[in-house]
Amino acid sequence: MKVLVVDDDAINRLILKKIFERENDTVQTANDGEEALEILTNEPDFNVIITDIMMPKMDGLQLLAEIKLNDTINRIPIIGFTAGDIEYFKRTSIISFDRLLPKPMDFHELYGIAKAFGMGSSAIN
């Protein structure tokens, strides 16, 4: 599975990268939405994108909108996570993440969710 992890927190990026690589997955990381879009322009073949919402330059909501407008990459499942109010994001966002998780997060639970999305499971809550 090929995963793109987007987070301005270097520790979160490192932890997620190590968890996925331990399972022989390929991981690319980006510091923010702008960097993620650059990566996706050159490599649109990711199985899943995991992104923080609150980031400098381009946040996760802006990244989500840009991805959904791009026919080349708009089918990639996107998992968002935030320390903010999840219900607020769900109510106010015109477009939605495939899954939205609270921080602090259980990294291994996030891995299981990402793996299910990345393998094309439609039975995810």
C-alpha cells in the first residue's frame, strides 16, 4: 500500500511513517497541504492520504478541496485528524473526509482504518 502522510508535526509524521513501513507499506510525508499537492502532482498513485487539518500554508480542509477538484486524484480515500472540534468540521464543511479522527489518536487504530481504506474496503464506519 502507498500512503501519503501530511502533518506539520514532525513527530506524528515519523511515528506514522514507522508504523506503515514496519508493515512493508510505502510512505511519503509532507509538512503541509502545499507540499502534499506537489507530491500528488508527480505521484498520483497513492492508496490513501492521511492529513492533519490544522497546518500552516495550506490546511487539511484546503487540501481536501483541492484533491476533490482534481479528477486524477479525487478517488484517493482521505483520512483527516484534528485536535479541534470534529463535529464542527463535519457540520460546516461542504465536502467531507472519508474518515475524521480526533487527536490524540491511537496510531495503531489509524493504521487499521487506513489499511482498510487503502485496500478498498467499503465496510468502514
